[in-house]
Amino acid sequence: MPTMRNLRRAAEVRLRLAAAVLVILTTSAAAEERKTIVFVCLHGVVNSQMAAAYFNKAAQERGLPFAAVSRGIDLYRSVPVRIMDGLALDGLEPANTPQQLSADDVAAASQVVAFDDVPAEQRGSTEVTYWSGIPLGVDDYEATRDEIVRRIDVLIPMLPNERVR
């Protein structure tokens, strides 16, 4: 049963997400030049949310022209409280409202990274990088976070036209 604290936290996250979307939509051409990295997990609410949030933090800190989004193969509609709490402790929010992976997402992406097998009808002919062996974030948030951050640090130098400042 939802508690007032959890409901309040969820409302705060939604407000922050709405504010972030507004900032993104009103940002100048620099935002349009950003390349998209799509992180995919089965339900789009755990590991892909974590990866997109930590990737966006790293890209912003390094001044990189990339923005990550989270997508799900078989979508759930809400990010678990455990994931929202873990991200909040690191000063982050979920990358976006959970969304179903589409062929258009994959086609428009500079890079697609998946934690689970992406069906052919959703990936098309796009090459997908698979990150296997990472625990599920709701089971062991800290170990998952540490492994995702380590892999992001390996991924960034391999991105096309990556520029480190």
C-alpha cells in the first residue's frame, strides 16, 4: 500500500521530470545537435533507467554532445521506489518516464545498449551492444550502479565523434 512519503516522492519526481522536459524542449540548437544513446532493459524501469541517468550525468560533466534515454522491451509503467531512492541518493532522477522501445528509437540512436535480448522487430538492422552479467538494480542497487558506471566509462571513449573537455 502506498505511503504518503512514497506518494510525495513520486509526485516530486514527476515534477522534476516535467521541469527537465521543459528545459530540454526550450533549449537552443545545442540540444538538437545531441546524439541519442538508447539504453534498453526488459521493462524499461530498472537497469536502463539507471544507465541512462548515470550516462547523462557523465556526459554533462564531460561536456559531451550525447543524451541517453531509457526504453523497455515489454514495458512497465512505473519506476520502482527502490530505483528512485537509489538515484536520489546520488542526486539523480530517472532518465525519463518509462517508454516502449520502438524501431524509430533504435533507428535514430547513435548507440543502442541493451541488458536483455532485443527482438528483431524492435531493433531492425541496428547493431545492439549487450551488457550481460549485470545484476538487477532492485536486487542489488549498489553493485548494479557500480558496474553500470564502470561500463559507461568504457563506452564513452568509443562513441562516434566523442569529445572530451
